[in-house]
Amino acid sequence: MFNRSLVRKIIVFRLGLTAAAPIFLADGAYAQVIDNYFPAIGSGAGELAQEPAQVRAMGAYTPLGKRYGPLRIDADGSESEGYASNVDRNVGGHSSAVVSTQGNLSAVSRWGKRDQVHGNINVDDIRYPSRSIQNRTNWTANLGGVHDFGHDTIGVSYTHLSLVQMPTDLGALIVNRPVPYQVDDGRLSYTATTHGRLSIIPQVDVQRYHFDYFTPTANQPSQGYRDRVLVTEGVTAQYELRGNSHVLLVMQGTEIRYQNPLENAPSRDSNGASVMAGYDFGMRGPLRFRALVGYQTRRYRASAYGSINSPMAEAELSWVPTRLTTATLSVRHGIEDSAFENVVGYTFTGARIGVTHTYQRNIVFSAYGQIQKANYPSAPAFLQNTVLYQEHNNQTFYGVGAEVQWLINRHMRLSANYDFSSQNTVGSGQFPIHTFLVGFHLSL
């Protein structure tokens, strides 16, 4: 399965170094929120993301954490307050004040050339005093590591996510409160390096989705029919051209098995395959570029659902013109899973651009813009003349935002940010959402 990612670096273990990262992201329309926590297609498991150049440049304001030999421990927390114009993320939704509390604890130990093991736990709690039904708490935990055999490496990671789905998430049902769900993800990869320039990376990824039970109503059915297990096997061939640049060939197969079929409905189980080829420019001077393009197919066990075929693409461009400025662009297109009873899959396209600039090393400005679009096929013919039949439809999300941070010292910073989005749920027109937040942050 080609999972969603707009700049999919492993952000769950920030190591207290992401001083330039936004403190709050407004709930936008997302295909699969969880893919923010996982690496890019073709990457090995268990590795840590590199520090952004502007973070390395702010040496005097970078949290140091605590070191005990090869072990480093980092902790940070924040409290932000503000206002959101539509906390229901729906047409005619309510406004409310916002109180956002975040906390993060992480540890990493490194030894040898590339050996490392790491762990992280993160909690994000959002409260709406005027609309308590939308209160929610997300938390994530991750363990991973890489062992170097001297020539080859093996990587492993496990991630647990406790998240909520909102009605404006792409592929989601229109519901009047957050839908909680759990994800368990385990990954294993082995990087076999030849004596030449060729590396082969076989890998396997197993994901389990479980949607928490709540008493269903006429307008909000139980989501248990979406419980599923995804198994993705793949192999990446990587050929080094020069320096840190590579040509990539990625082949993947995916099996999706649903645990609680809908009553009187065909099975949603499916098998899929994809082939992608691309180029990783690496970091040469101020530019880093990575792009993959290919084709994906998904065939459903029930002939009523047929199959979905689509080109797929993933591209990331990073430009660092100075040590204090970074611009990023990311684009993705592929097939996703739907929450609708009558549509099992759809195609997703998304693009995001962001700029971060550090002024005098302790004032950080950042801004972004993004667009995401989902195209849903018509419901199967067997649903015609029923309330579940749906013609071809689509859903679009536009968003922009800006933030400024004042880094007081290594341990304290203040921030202020604004997010705007124009989005819709399926069957509704566009509606705007404005979010303002001011926050205070502490780091170890």
C-alpha cells in the first residue's frame, strides 16, 4: 500500500532538537494521518531523521538534554492557548477557545559507526472549553534501532499510535465527534551492500488498525468494520552514482485483510502491487532532491468492488540557500483506504511547500501552504437504488499558516502562530477554519 506522506521523516523522536517545528498544526484534511510518523518509501527501518540545517546553526539555543555515556535523554513540553473558529470541522461548526498541551520524552544511545537504539513517547492533548465533545488526546510511542555488521545493517522499529479521526480527514465519514483509533506498526529491513555501488534493501511492514467501540447512532455508525491488518513486503535496489546520490528501484506487494466485515456486504479484502523508480540526489551543496514515480494496482477479493489502478509518485525537494533558511516542497499521489461503507478506496493527491528562516539566531519565522485532493469512484452497481449508492465525488483541502518563535535560551521559547484552511466534507461546500495560538515551551 502506498501510504501518505508529505515529507515523511521519522518525526516521532525529535530528540529535543526541533526548535523550528510548528507547535500546533490545525486539523486539516489528511489521507492517513499516521504516515507522518513513518519513513519515506524505500527507506530502511529503525533510523533517526537528520537534524535540519537551521537547527544545527542555532547552537547557542539548542537544548542539550542529559548525557550518560553513550545515552542521551531529552524532554520537552509546551502549553498553548488560543481560538479556533470551527472546532467541529464541519459546516456550521462551533467556535471555541483552545488549550493545547504537549509533552515529549526521548532517549537515544549510539556506539560504533552506525549502531544505535532509540525510544520516544509523545502526548498531545487538546481541550475546547466551549465544545468539550471535541476534546481529544493523542499519544504515540516508538522503539527502534540499527545494528551494523561491518558491511551490512539491519533495522527494526515498532510504533504504537493512539489517534483520532476528524470528519475533514480525507476518506472519513461525517461525524459529530472525534473517532478514536489505534495503530500498531512493526518494520524490519536489511541493507545488503555489495562490494560495488549496489545495495539491496528487503523489508517487511505489518500494520494493525483498531477503531475504538462506541455506541452507534443513525448519524454515526460504529467504525469496527474498518479494523484491518496490512502486510507490505518490498525490496529496494539502490545504486550509488556519485557522492551521496542514488538511483532507486522500489517494488512492493500489499495484502489488506479486514477483521469485521460489514453485514450483508462483500469482503473489502484486497491485494496490491506497485513498482516505482526514481533518483535520490542526496545533499549536494544547498539542494536535496528525492523523487519516485511508478504505477500501483489494487484488486479486491469481491468482484463487486473491481480494482483500482493509478500512477503513483512521491517527491521531496529541500533548498538550503543559507545556514539559517530552508525551503521544502513535497508532492504525493497514490491510492488510499476509505472509511465509507460504499467506497473502499480512492486516489489521493497532495502538495505542500514550507519556508523557515532564522533571524539573528533566536527569532524563527516559518510559513507553509498546502493542497490535498481525494477522488472517490462511484459506489458498486449492487448498491444502486439503495441509500448507500454514491456517484463519483471528490474532496479538497487548502491550507496556509505562519508562525514566529522567540528562542529565549536553550530551555525556553515563546511562539505565536496562525492557521487558515478552506475545506469540505463529502457532500458539503467549502467552509473556512481559522486557528490562532500563543504558546510557551520548556526543554531539558
